[in-house]
Amino acid sequence: MTSNFGTLPDGDAVTSVRISAGQLCATLLSWGATLQDLRFDPADNRSDIPLVLGFDSMDNYLVHGLFHGATVGRVINRIGGASAMIDGKLYPLDSNSDGGHTLHGGNEGFGVRNWRLVDVGPSHASFGLTDPHGHMGFPGTVSATCT
């Protein structure tokens, strides 16, 4: 089941997708291909206890939790000095962390972008994102899918 979770500052709508399988129900967001909520099946009396940290509004994600449950990238963790030497060529990258490093792909990394919903069913959802050559300083185009 899909619904509108909120709106980004640029006006883009964030989609919420609820899926379930076995005894688990999950809610996923297109923003950052984020796992927003995970609980035992509502028929189970433990369903009121969330198994992951998540927020109930888009504003809270933007202010308090940029990487809570998100699919981060192009890199996970930090790249020291916000640059990378690849095949003898130095690539200056976006510096978004204290000390001048690249954290989780930069200010516009995968975890803070609105992915597109490419497939959804009762127990699955897939999101897609294309990151063009040169974005945040990274070489090469990446087509990512998160299922």
C-alpha cells in the first residue's frame, strides 16, 4: 500500500510504502530509500513496539535524522580530505563533515535524495536512483536499486 508521507522543500512528494511478510510489517520511504518503521504483525500483541528508529513526519527527518534508516551512498562512512585518487586522477568530492571529509556520499548523497518507486507488491518494494557522472565530484554514472 502506498501513500504520501510528506513534501520536500523543493515540492517533491515523498512516497510511503507499507509491506508485510510472515510476522513483520515494514514502512519504507522513497526519500533515501529509508526503512521508516518495522514491527511485528498487527495481529500480534507486540505490534506497538517499533523495532527500528524512525520519525512520523518528513520535517523530523530533515531536521533530526538525515541518515536514520536511509540507504546511504555512493560511499558508506567517510572519505578523508574529501578527495579520492582513482587511476592517477584526483577527484575533489563534496565536503560535508567536520574536518573536511565526505560523509555518506556528500550533502546530496543517496540517503538524502528522493528515490523513485520502481516496483511494489504486498511483500516487496524496489526503489531506483540514477547518480550522474560528476555529481558530488564522483566519477561515472551509477544506477542503483534498493529492494
